Amino acid sequence: MPKKGMQKRSFFKKLWAGIGLLAGVELVWLTLNFLSPKKQKKDIKNLFAAGKIKNFSRNSVTPFRNRNFFLVRLQNGGFIALSIKCSHLGCNIEWDENDEKFVCPCHSSWFTINGDVMHAPATRPLATLPIIIENGDVKINTNVILKRNSIEDTEIVYADKHGKT
Amino acid sequence: MTDHKVRQAKARRRKLNNLILHLHPNMVPEKALKFTLTWGLGGMAALLFVLLVFTGILLRFVYVPTPEGAYDSIVYLKQKVVFGNFVRNIHYWSATFFIVVVFLHLMRVLYTGAYAKNRASNWVIGLCLLLLAISMNFTGYLLPWDQLAYWAITVSANMLKYIPFLGESLHRLLVQGDEIGAPSLLAFYNLHTGLLPLATVMLLAFHFWKIRKARGVVIPKDNPGDGSRKVPVWPNLLVREFVVALILLAVVLIISFSFDAPLQERANPSVSPNPAKAPWYFMGFQELILHFHPTISVLILPLGVLILLFSLPYIKNIDPEQGIWFLSKKGRKISICSALSGKLFAVIFVLLNEYLIKSSSQTILLKNGTIPFIVFMAALYTHVLILDKKFNATIAEILQSVLTIIFSSFLVLTMIGIFFRGKGMALIF
Ligand code: HEM
Ligand code: FES
């Protein structure tokens, strides 16, 4: 059996190690918090008025490059706001008028008019931005970007809430 | 030797002792002098790092780390500052050579079996230095704030997002926000000119100390008879190092004089250039991303290789022959074959992928690279089995071969990315 003094010493060793560990964890936590970017105020709406409904013809794509989105009006009259950032590695996509597809200049992903992937390397559809239609004005909340893993029709917004206008 | 000469030599040695900070012992084994043992690569890396620090300090006097000021300060440097362009070029080319030389140094340590036993910890320190070298280059890449910088960093930083669970937060932490902007530039600037070089200096001190603790670089075992002769470090080793340093310096200066570091138009966050390429040392990854699902290309493959590299000296029963290139005659043959087959494999894979798999309507598993990946791993495994059973290769020889295959195919992918990818990342010849 070890002497009493030895036991005490090993107890203090453990204590020191424990305190040291705690201090280390705290330091890492503090550093990470110091370095983590300030949270953006996602809940504050930043509505951007893109224009009157009638300005956008069916089956058309209007770029808003400074706001980082494309406003798409589908054949059936519905609106989608597609993020300009390629879902692959974040380059800015372009609308190819002739082939009716979005093209990414960086690694040549293609997307359909509603943002679905036609051609790898992208694997997910383009992200969308929320649209609100008020008094015939199409408004986009540019503070929010909704990532999606598959195409859903819920992103499509219609002027007439009950059906397709 | 006369008394006078002996005294002179002693005095010189004393001065040397102070001057070069005990980097070297007074006497070194004659075998360690052979240039083709180390190719002087570690020393070259050290010299390039010194060049980078000196030119970097100068550049800091002119550079402004804000999106508004950065590009203009570089243009000002090029046009108005005396030797500004030259200093920038030296920094650029030293950085490029640094990556190449550090990587070659790693290869030489691998192929001379210098990672094992009492050098294991130094191999790990070395790997950290490699990661630091890449991080320094990467953070420096953004600073000119031109189109090249902005989009290369955008694309590379976005690769992080594919890491499951942690990816998004890691990206936010690195970029200090959702996309590259003023906070990213400030963070990159601080990392590039503060934290990372500081960490490198500290690790380098550690690295050099460990070399001395291991009694110098690795040398072949003594054959009976030839003995282990030792010679004074001056002039034998120091003159050699000096000559290598001068030649390297001359090459860097001539290239910096003849070729300008690139500077494109000012960064424009709303227009991506076509094609947008990652920095050249990440081009292999970018090529991988074209062919494999990102989980494979940015997570499984790099992590696997890193784990293999870090654990290499600690693998059970690994006992490479030390100080002999490729470990043995057999090892040399295996390595050459591995290098060739690795290269061939990469070329065939890229061509197949480009002209057959992509254009036809195959299953998604083929298109996103899952099946090719499994086939590759199976082939690698078979290769290991054959080396083990048929050729009776040692563990060290087998792993050397595996790493050779990985490195040589990655090299081919990097070359393809740099030289054979044009608009829309289409293959061009
Ligand atoms: C910042 C970059 C680096 C510098 C400046 C550097 C410098 C050096 C120097 C001067 C030597 C003496 C022998 C020689 O010149 O080859 C050396 C040896 C060594 N280096 Fe590095 N090195 C760096 C990165 C690395 C890397 C990436 C590795 C591998 C992962 C590594 C692993 C080693 C090992 C294990 C030795 C001992 C080799 C032996 O004893 O033969 N170093 N290094
Ligand atoms: S970023 Fe669009 S294809 Fe890679």
C-alpha cells in the first residue's frame, strides 16, 4: 500500500490535470466564440421590390445580379426566386437564353428553369428566396436563402392564391 | 597543421557555433554529405521560407487589407514603388517553389525511409509544416483581391461545406460570414502575415532540433569494412549548403525578373470568370470534384490520405530500410511500376469519364463516381495483396507503393486541371 503522502500527491496531480483541462476547454471555447462571425439578423425582412407582375412575361428569367438572385416566371404563371450562387461551389450562374438553362461558368453544372440539376457536378437544386406578392408587386426577401435537396412545388408563388393566374 | 592554423580553425569553429545556432554538429558523417541522399530539399525549403518572410515584411508596408484598398495597393506597388513589382514577384515565386520543394522533401523522406523509429515525431511535425505551407499559400492567394483571387478562394472555401455536420460552420468560421467579403479578407490577412508564419517558425525550430536529436539525417547502415568516417562540418557540409542556396536564390531571382505574378481585374463578386480555377495546388481536388461526389472527393479521399500519412511511422511492424532510396532494389522496381500505373490509371479514368460515362445516361452511382471509387479501392487492395503474397514485399514497401500510386495519380489530375481544362472546364488539348 502506498504511503499517505503519495496518495495525496497523486490526488493533487489529478486535480491539477482536471483544472488544466477545464482551463484549456474554456480557452478554446472563448477563442471560437471570439472568432465566430456575428450572427446575421435572418428574421429581419429585407423586402426588395422587383416590379409589377405584368412586367414579367411567362417563361421568362430576369437577373437581379446586385441582389444575387434570378426572378423566374414559369409557363404556368408561378414565380420562383433562384439564388445566383451555384449549388456546387458557389460561383454565379448565368441564364442561357438559347438553350433555356442555367449554366455555371466554373465547372459547367446546368440547371433547369426551376433550378433542378441537369448536369453534374452539382448535386442539389439551386437555393430559393422567399417571395411575397402584394398589390401586384413582386417582393423578394433577400435576407433569406433556402437550401433545398429536391424540387418541391411549394417554392412556387402564384399571384392568385387560389390557382394559376 | 601548424599551431597557428589549428588555432585559426578552432576560432572559426567557435564563431560558426554562434553563427548558425547549433543547427549542425561540428563533425558530420561523410555519408550524410552525398547530395543525392537528401537533394538538399529541406534546406531549400528553409531558404524559401526566409525569402518569403523578408519579402512579406516589405509587402506589408504597402498592402491595405480592405476590399476597397487591397487591389489599388497592389497596383500602386507594381507601378509606383521602386522594386515593388520585383519584391512581389519574389514573394510569389518563392511561395510557389515552397509548396513544390516541401512536397518533394516529403517524398524524399518517404522514399529514404527516414520517417521511422526515432524520426517518427519529426515526420509528424513535418506533416504539420506541410499543412501550414499550404494554408499560408491559400490565405495569401486572396490578398490581391482580383478576380482570380476572389473566385479561387470562393470555390475552394465552398468545398468545406460538403463536410457532413461541421461543414457549414467551418465555412462560416473561415470566411467569417456567408461569402467572401471584408471580414474574410481581414481574417486571411491576419492568418497569412501573423499566426501561420509564427506557427511555422516555432515548428521549424522543433523540426531542426529533432533532426539533431536523431543525430542528423538518415544514412545507410555501415557495410563491414568501410566504417563510419566523420568529417568537419566546415567546409564539407556548409560549403555545399551555401552553393545550393546560391543556385536556388539565382533561379528564384531570374524567374522573378522574367515572369510577373498574375494580377487580373479587380474582384467582382457578381461575375464569375469562366473557368474559375482553384489555386494550382488544389487543382487536383477540383478535378476530383468533377468526377466524384463531393463526399468522396473532399472528405473521404483527403481524410484517408492524411490519416495514412500521419499514422505511417506508427503502423505496427513498419521497419523501412533507412537511407537507401526506395528502401531496396525491389522497392525501387515496385515504386517505378506504381508511379507509372498510377499515372496511367488517372489519365484513362479522366478520359473514360469525359467521353463515355458523362455523356451516356448511366446510373447515378456511375456518374457521381461511387462505382469508380469502389473499383479503384478494390484494385488498390488487390495490388496490396499481390505485393504481399507474390512479391513478399515488406509493409514499408507496400505502403510506399500505395502512396506512390495516390501521389502520382493526384499529380496527373493536378496537371490536367492546370493545363488541360478550358472554358466551362471542358477538356482541351
Ligand atoms: C516548412 C517546410 C520544411 C522545412 C523548411 C524542412 C526542413 C528540413 C531540413 C533542413 C531537414 C534536414 C535534411 C534535409 O535537408 O532533407 C529536414 C529533415 C526532415 N524533414 Fe523536414 N522540412 C519541412 C517540411 C517537412 C515535411 C512536409 C516533412 C514530412 C512530412 C518533413 C519531415 C522531415 C523528416 C522526417 C526529416 C529527417 C530526415 C532524415 O533524418 O533524413 N519535413 N527538414
Ligand atoms: S461552382 Fe458551379 S459548377 Fe462548380
